[in-house]
Amino acid sequence: MSTARDQVGDNWLDVGMLRDIPRRGARQVVTPWMPIALIRTIDDRVFAIEDRCPHKKGPLSQGIVHGSAVTCPLHNWVIGLESGQVLGPDSGCVKTLAVRNVDGRLYLELPGSNEDAA
């Protein structure tokens, strides 16, 4: 019998369940590399981005989620969840990581994995 771990491989970190993140909400995952904001949209897509705004390092996991973007709670910079790019007149970006949803369990791709290099 195949497990969720078999479906994602060894280059992925189990970061919890989809149901643990409210729609249009987020939670922070502390990793050895950096704090990550796992953000869930209204349509249940989940994105993983570096949990600090490029402007004043605000915690994006505490921001307002709208569409496929998050607004920083400190100074209202808007970051696109798909690209990590700051939207609008401001500029900058945050690192994004791949997320897989396997039967409601979320996995974060480890930085430097073989798939990350592809």
C-alpha cells in the first residue's frame, strides 16, 4: 500500500494538514533554512513563501490574504503568492517554495533538492 510519503519522496518536509490553515489564512512553519508562511487561499490553493516582507521584514503569515496575494501587516505591501514578487508601485521579492497537497496533508519542498534545481 502506497503512503503519502511514497507519493512525494524524500525531498519533502511534512508540514501538517490543510484543515489546520483557515481559508484566506496562514500559519508560520519554522524550518532550519528560514521561517515560512504557508498561505491558503479561498479556493484551497496553498503557497509557501518566506515569512518576511522585503520592505520592513513584516511577518507575512500575519498578513491579509486576498485572491492570490498577501498584504503585509506592517506597511501594506502586496506580495503575489505564485511568484513572490511585490505587486504595484513597490518592488522586491520573497523566496517561494513548492507545496504539495496529498490527501489533505501538506509537504514543503526542501531547498536544494534535486527537483529544486530543475
